Amino acid sequence: MNAVGQEPKASRTQTALRGALLALLEEKPFEQVTVRDITARANVGYATFFRRYPDKEALLHDVAAREIGQLLAMTLPILFTVDSRASTQALCAYLWEHRKLWSALLTGGAAATLKHEFVRLAQEQAAMSRRQHAWLPGDLGVVFSVSATVEILAWWLSQAEPPSVVEMAEILDRLVVTPSLATKPPV
Amino acid sequence: MNAVGQEPKASRTQTALRGALLALLEEKPFEQVTVRDITARANVGYATFFRRYPDKEALLHDVAAREIGQLLAMTLPILFTVDSRASTQALCAYLWEHRKLWSALLTGGAAATLKHEFVRLAQEQAAMSRRQHAWLPGDLGVVFSVSATVEILAWWLSQAEPPSVVEMAEILDRLVVTPSLATKPPV
Amino acid sequence: MNAVGQEPKASRTQTALRGALLALLEEKPFEQVTVRDITARANVGYATFFRRYPDKEALLHDVAAREIGQLLAMTLPILFTVDSRASTQALCAYLWEHRKLWSALLTGGAAATLKHEFVRLAQEQAAMSRRQHAWLPGDLGVVFSVSATVEILAWWLSQAEPPSVVEMAEILDRLVVTPSLATKPPV
Amino acid sequence: MNAVGQEPKASRTQTALRGALLALLEEKPFEQVTVRDITARANVGYATFFRRYPDKEALLHDVAAREIGQLLAMTLPILFTVDSRASTQALCAYLWEHRKLWSALLTGGAAATLKHEFVRLAQEQAAMSRRQHAWLPGDLGVVFSVSATVEILAWWLSQAEPPSVVEMAEILDRLVVTPSLATKPPV
DNA sequence: CTCTAATCGAGACGGTACGTCGCGTCTTACG
DNA sequence: CGTAAGACGCGACGTACCGTCTCGATTAGAG
């Protein structure tokens, strides 16, 4: 029976903060985004920020986790699917659609946090359906896959004349997916 | 050629600053190292710092370039050598020797700069002896190789029970070298 | 007339707030007492405070007026009594009994408000039975008497080895009462 | 050889801060003066304030001590002079000249600090030339004299139609000087 | 005895000032 | 001269408290 805000106020604040950060990240790199910027954009009191998050970093973590959450549904299956090429294409297509946002997330000061969060979530997922290789420690596999993928995609999104989705999917497949799945040296 | 200790004073200051930064990086992450820390450790006036470097970042770049310089002589040939396995082993062995330093460089806030500098230098090198693949844009190849290598090595140095040099060399070879050299899909 | 504990709830809240402030004033100076302290101590909701008083100051005024009310019955007659010495002794004795409370009231940030309220009430009283001296404007007389008295008593209550009630009465008499009553220069 | 500022910069900052506070005190009560107000008025960086003074209060203390310093040369001799009336007149005259400043100092939130500083300085002075009365502890004498004087003068400066300097001098003399000097009860 | 309205607790919120910290510039004094 | 020492302007940070507000639970009085 929430006629006005349709949502408990407390969480509206958080939503506003996350939205503000996302908006600002498309304007300038994370390190240059000030807490005041965020609260101003979110129409929220400065001090209120610290009631929700201890840090600017903490908000970024939250934002990252959520954005990655959506992406991860497409990213992780890649490594365990029969048709890996289809998966990488889906991933690239998704990224391309949200090009601007992800460009911001994977570039500048936010990238490190993003990647870290990415790895963390990927580790969790991987813990369940683990395919162990003798030569490749499980978590290194995850670290490599995620890092390389992120790096490749970051490169992609920052190009003036970027390759097509299909081309990137092939590159991803050959540079990341195939190597991490290989069970024995390719001679 | 100056005798030891008699090199021009200006460069002695720079040496001291670089040394101080390296020492501090082994104590705390780069973002937490302040210019005052550095100058204090280097026994150099605070203002003097800014006569040598515009920035804390600039010093890091300098330090990074030098440390990488040594490493790069071993890293780059890997991709263009006949016996890649030997090269990766050499790389890992070198890193292992200077484990503490590189652990600091590849972890924390310095990592981004380090990797960036790494890529920059690698691009330069690669510009000369370019092996173009149709499916892999040249600079993406470099970005991927370097990033993945750095990430894998960073993982290695941060492990409690790290794999041996030989094992890491094999991993590197299979995850990074082989894929970037492949000319056609591995079927 | 309500039995104890059955008085109207609204005024029970006020009583609790006044009590809480008095208690807190014995622990720390007024400026360091926060509204949250008070409401917590009074077992009253934070917002409720502002339903009763516009201000922290307003509560202090209320508290002050009441405490002074009791005291004033003894303070004011001093100046208009035949046996002033007896009156000053009564005043000092009363203060001594409630030493701890008045020590808190007359020291620290509350003192100014206290004195102000004191003067205000004294002015009211004095307006009725005014003895005008040519050389001493009426309200200055009040200001002087009250301020000096307060100051002297504050000094007394803060001493490690305070003079006796009788001694203080004499001092008060000679420093405050006699001079303000004098009608002509004492030669 | 200070061509420009004619004064070491460090002390110029302090001077500017003191000046700014004095100026602001004539515009609004001390509690409403913000550190930012002060630094803005003094053309000084905000943080610089805290390099000089730990507190807004500390600056007030400094200002107070200096202003009182000048005044005290006239205030203290009053009690130990043969011709006390001349001294009180000098005091009142001085105050009247700097009416606006002292009005600000003796009114509002600054008053407490002012009086405290006043007493402190007076105690120091009094420690040297102590005339002990049996009935009046030395420091109470000082506290009373100073407090009463301050209070009387504060009243004076806040009047719409203030008495003349001569009248105030007489009042001061009869209310403060004579009583504190008396050696035996005036019968 | 119920139902509506006032009142309360709890505490989130916008806002203002605080005091701290680090950067990069600038001044001063010294060797 | 050039350097050490460090003051300074700047601007973000995170904290504290204020006074306003919303919200749900409690309670009182009207029906």
C-alpha cells in the first residue's frame, strides 16, 4: 500500500546511489568521482551516503556485483557448454548492447575492483561444478579466464574501429575458452 | 664513467627516490604510500620530489619501466622463440628470485600502472617484429599476452603453496604462448 | 489530583527529560550533552524531544527556571531583609546541600543560561519592590547582585577545600549585599 | 630584507586570523562564527587554520589574551592604587573608546572565554603583589573583582542609554573596588 | 467493545560544520 | 645557486549532531 514511492524508502536511497554512480562513471573515471558528486546526483544528503556504504569503494563493489550478476549468467556457462562459440557470442553481444556502461566499468580506476568482484563471483560458481585439470589449479583457471576475458573485452570496447561481435567471439574462444578447457598439451 | 658514489647529484636523488618507493611498496600498497613517506625514506626534501617527478604516479612509471626493462628481455622473446618452454621457465625463474619485489609490484594499486607500462613497452617491441595473424589484431595479441601473463604470475606470487617454477612455465606456455602463436583454429 | 505515576503522560515525558538532563549535567558539561544522550537517558523517543522543546537550550531554560525557582525564594529576600546575614547563610546552606547539582549548573556551558535565567527572574521580582538609588540604576543592581553571587558561589563549589557555610555567608554579605544596599559612599 | 610582506609569513597568517575573528565578532556572536568564515575573511586556506590553532576556541583564547593584555595594564592597578577613582575612570574611558569591540567580546558566546582568560591573567598578576585579607581568600577576591567588573561593563555596553564614563567609574568603585579592599566589616 | 485519531518509539534523512589528510605550489633560510 | 624544511591553498574525506520526516505500534477516547 505504498502509494507514493512504490518502494521502501531505505532501499530507494541505495538505488539512487547506485544509479548515480553508474551515471557518473560514464562521464569520468572512478577516482575522479567524488562522494559529493554521487550524493548530489542521487539527490541524497552527503552524510546519508556513509549510512549506506562505508566507502566509495563499497558502493562500487555493490554496483559491480549487481552488474556482474547479470553478466555472469552468460559468462560462466561458456566454459562448461558444448557449444562454446555460441556462448561467447552471447556474451559479446550483451556487452555490445551495454557498450557505454561496460566501457566505463572496465576502464579506469573501477576496472580493478570490477575484475576482483568478477573473480570472486566466478570462484563461487566454479566451486560447484569443478573440472579439475592436473596441470591447472582450479582457481588459477578461473583467475586466468576472467582476467583474460575482461582484458580482451576492455580492449574491444576501447577501440576506435572495433571488430565485430562475431570476430570477438572467435578471438575469445581461441584465446581463453579453448586453452582453459584443454586437458592435454596440444602437442 | 663515474666511480661509484660520484655520479651526478641529480641522478643520485632519483635513485634514492626509486629505491625508497621500491622499499615502501614491500610494506604497503601503492595508494597508501605518500610522497612524504617516499621523501622521508629517501632522505630527500619534500619539495625536491616534485622537481624530479610531476607526480607519485610518474615515479611509479619510472620505477616500473626500469624493473620491467630487465624483465622484458626475457618476456618478449618467449613469443618468437623456437623453444618457448625454455623462455617461460627463464621468466618464471627470474620472477621467483625477486619474488618479494614483484609480489609488491603486481599486487595492489601499483598493478594497473605496471601492467600498462608493460603493455606499452611490449607494443614497442612488437612493432618491430610483427607476426600478423588474420584473426588476431596485433595489439590485442600483445595486450592479451601481457595481461594474462601478469595476471597468472600475480596469482602465483600470492599463493601460500605456489607451484614450482617448472609447473608455472608449463601453465604459462599452455595458457598464453601457445594460443597467441596459433595460426589457425586448433580444430 | 492524580495519584503518583498517573499524571498526564505528556508531562511525565517532560519530567523524564528534565531529570535526564540534570543527571547528565553531573557527568559532563552541557555543550557535550547531546539530545540523543538526553532522550536515551529519559527512555524517550528521539523525535519526542522536539515535540516538547524546540531546542536543547529550551530544556535547559526550563530546568534552570525550576531549580532557580526554589532557590530564588531564598536568594531575593536577602537584599530586602533586615537580617541579611541570616538570609545569606540560608542561601549558602541550601546550596551546600545540593552541592553536586549546583556545581554542575554553575559550571560549564550551562552557567551562562543559568545566570541569564537567574537575572530574568530576579528582575521580575525586583520590579515590584524597587528601592531606587540615585547612583545605581535598578537593573544594574540586580545584574550585579545576581552575577556576583553566582560567581562567588560557583567559585565556592569548585574549591578543593571550600570555606564553611558561615564564612561564605559573611563574604557574600560583605561583597554583594552591603555594597548594593549602600545609599551613600562609605566615605 | 623582506621586501614584500615586511613580516615573516607565518606570523602574518596568525595576525590575519586574529583580525578576521575580531571583525566577525562585531557582526555575529561567537558561536555562529564558523572556522570557514574566519579563514575566508582572513584570506587563508581552511586547513591552515588548524595548523595554527587546534580549535576555534583556541583562537578566541589567543585573541582574548591579547586584547585583555592591553586592558589589564589599566584594570589591575585599580585595586592597589591610592586613587582608585582615577583608575576606574581610565578603565571605563578605554572601554568606551573601543566600545564596539568590547561589546562583542563581553556579549554572546565569547564572554565566558573572555572572563576566564581575564581571571587567569589577573591571578598571575595578583600572585605577585598579594594583599591577603583574613576573611577573603586571595583568588576569590580576584574572581569576584574581575567577574563583577566584567559583568558591570557588559551591562554598560549593552545599554540603549548608557550612563556616562564618570558615573560608571563611580559605580564600579563602589560596587567592586571598595568592597574588595575593605579590611574590616563597614560596621 | 470497537474503531478512529492522536501520540509515541525508532531511526532514516538532508544539512552544516567539523577536523584530518594528502597533494602540489611556494616561501624562507642555509650552505 | 640549489636544496632542505615546511607553510600554504586546495579540496575530498569521514564524523557528529541537529532538527525534520516517515513509519508502524500503542493507546485513548468516541461511538
